[in-house]
Amino acid sequence: KTWALGLKVFIPPGVEFTNNWHSLVQCPQANVLNPPFSLSLVAPGKFALVSRSDEDSYKVIQGGDFPKGRWVDLELEFRMGGAGHVKMWLDGKVVADKDAILRYKGGGNRCNLKVGVYRGKAATPYEMRIDDVRFGTTREAVRKN
């Protein structure tokens, strides 16, 4: 199954991404601690599309700059599984288009899609705004015109 997600994200200019994790999107599977697929925000102001095939793995399949101080239109399309694929757009421009294993070894191709601020312990405050969340099975279904 292909998942598609569209949303608007605003991160104020003064917000710092720490070296701890800040997940914006994740798709955990049943009975596992860490999700096999996530979109994380990492220091010093980057995004990281992350794949895990077991509890101890952590593979950044694509990373890049994530704008601050303005609303950003984010679109994400991905397929879970051993032959997984992820594609991501920021403000309509492709920033990631990768094949990757998006499941735990021996796990199925299903997950529970979660959107929101999931954050590890940090000493600094953090702020993010999310609006206009759209779900579908294709980018066209979630695309803002």
C-alpha cells in the first residue's frame, strides 16, 4: 500500500534542532519500540528520512535543509516493505526520491501512521506548528492547488 501525506509546517526562526530526535512523521509497526520509517528534524536545521530494519539500526536514506520562519508545504509519499520507496516534496520541489527497506526484518508491510511532534529529552524549548493535514494514497490526492 502506498501512503501519501500533505501538511503545512511552520518552525519559528529561533527554534534549534538538538542532537536528540524530533520526529514529525513516523510509521511504527506493532510490538516494536522504534518505527521502521520516520521523518525527523535534526541539528542544525535539517530533515532526515530514516529507515530501520531492527531496533539497533538507524539509516538516513535522505537528508537536507528544512526552512524556518515561514510556512512550508510538505508532501510525502511512501510504500512500506522490503521493496519500500519514499518521495518527499518541500514547497512542490522534490527533495527525496529513494528506494529503501521500510520494515523490520520478518515484519509485515503495515504500520500506524502518526503525525505530530515526537521529541526526545532536551534542555531547550521547542516549537512547531502543523496545519492543513491531508491523507491519501497518492500525492495528487494530498497536493495543495
